[in-house]
Amino acid sequence: MVSKEKIEEELQEEIEQETLEEEGQEEKKEELSEVEVLRLKVSELEDKYLRANAEFENLRKRLEKEKMQAVSYANELFARDLLSIIDALDAASSLKESEDIKPEELFVKIKEGIDLTAEQFKKSFEKHGIEAIDVSGEFDPNFHEAVMQVESEEKNSGEILQVFQKGYKIKERVLRPAMVSIVK
């Protein structure tokens, strides 16, 4: 027969084995719970990433749209300033010779209107950073276009002698170079 000690020993081994198995299962549960926690964190971070990425894309699209609108309406202020000038030109062109106004007076009024309109243009240009290019002194190919070279004893070689057409720049960018003649 099996001795009592042997049975107790086997029983003790079984209890230890079960205890070890239970401890192993608890460790697995802890490991599983850690894995689950990490999965949840990964899921949260993925969600945050997707939201941040979507927000960035929306911001990029909105800025692109605003940029396109800014480009489309960039000339709006300048165009508004030109409207009063167009009105003045329309008024001047509608002047007609009548019995009350003599031709000489009409000419003087039209000249005054043209002068006032030119002054309005200059003020509007100044307001928007457009200015005439300086044509005094030396020829500068960045701002001037030489259409002819002339001999002159009054000025030195390379100096501007005559201006055929004014040049204009907006800030430092040339809109149109001044057309000039220079001394050989």
C-alpha cells in the first residue's frame, strides 16, 4: 500500500503545482492587462495623430484658399482709387462747345482737367508705392532702356541726355524702364 507520507507528498506537490499554475495565470493576466493598456495607448495616439493630421490638412486648405483670394483681390484698392480718375476723364470727355463757352476757354478747361487727372494718378501711384524712375545722372540698365546714343559736349559718356518715356517702379521692382538716350 501506499504510505501516508507518500500520499501527503504527492498531495503537497499537486498543491504546489496548482499554486504555480495559478501564479503563472495571474502573471499572464498582468501581462495581458499591460498589453491591453499599451494597445489602448497606441489606439489613443493613433486617434490623436489622425485628428492632428486632419486639422493640419484643413488649415493648409484654408490658407491656400485665403492666399488665392488675396491674389484675386490684390488690385482691388488700386482699382477703387482709379474709379475717381475714370469719372474725371468721363466728365472731361463729355464737355462740348456751346454758345456759353468759347473754344479757347474750352481748351483751357480741358487742359486744367487733364492736369488735375494727372495729379490724381500721381497721388494714387504714390499711395500704392508706385513711383517714377529717376532719370538724372548715369545710365543704369536696371532702370533705364537706351534707345539711342548721342554725341554731346555738355554731358559725360554714359549719362542720360533725353527721356522719351518715363519709367515706373513699384517699391524696388521695375514696372517699365525709362526709355532714354545716352551720351556716347
